[in-house]
Amino acid sequence: MPQPVTIGKIQSVFRRHERQYCFFTITGRDEDFLYYTHTSCPLRSLVFGRDFVGQIPQLIKDEEQFIECGLGLLVEGGVALDSEDFVAWHYSIAEANRVLTGLRGRLGEEGQWIRLFSGKRGVSCLKV
């Protein structure tokens, strides 16, 4: 049975461009994590990489930029849902859902906007 995920630090939670964002860490991992979801359409993603937190101040200054796009090549992997399409790279839907379950638990009532990935739609797996 997979081990539960322990969320380390909640670094930032905010809304912008019809999206809700949460930057956080996982205990025992060196990467930063970002979960975001669109507030009115089926678009959400959990991604991880290095130095996301260091990028937040600059990303917030550029009001035209979507936060997730500004991270660019810092993203090392994750799971994304865009309408009917799933993409998973260097991470599985099961792993992502364990993280999201831990994040919802850590945020309590404030985390009700976080939704798990169902895996019922087509999945593209990218391995680099």
C-alpha cells in the first residue's frame, strides 16, 4: 500500500485570472509543488519542479502572465487535465491524487476547491 503524503509548507494560496493557485512542499522531497484549477472550466494541474517559490514575486508582477506558464522549464513533471485530455509526465495520476488528498487534508475547509483526477478520460504519458 502506498505511503500517505505529508504536506510540508503551504507557501502561497491565491486567485488570479479565474484560477485558484496553491504552492506547497512535500516532506522529504526537494521540489516545490503547484496545484491550480480554473474556476469555471475543466482545467487543472499538479506540477512539481525546483525554485517555484523564488519565481512567485516576479510572476505576480506581470499581470498578463499566467502563473503556470511563467514557470516554464522549471516544471519537471506532473499531471494536467485540460477539458477532455489528461497529460501525465514523470508522475502518475495515482501519485497526484495522493498528494491532492494530503493537500486537501492540510488545508481543511479552505481546501474544498481541490479536486482529484479521475483517470476516466484518455491519458497521454510523456517520458523524457
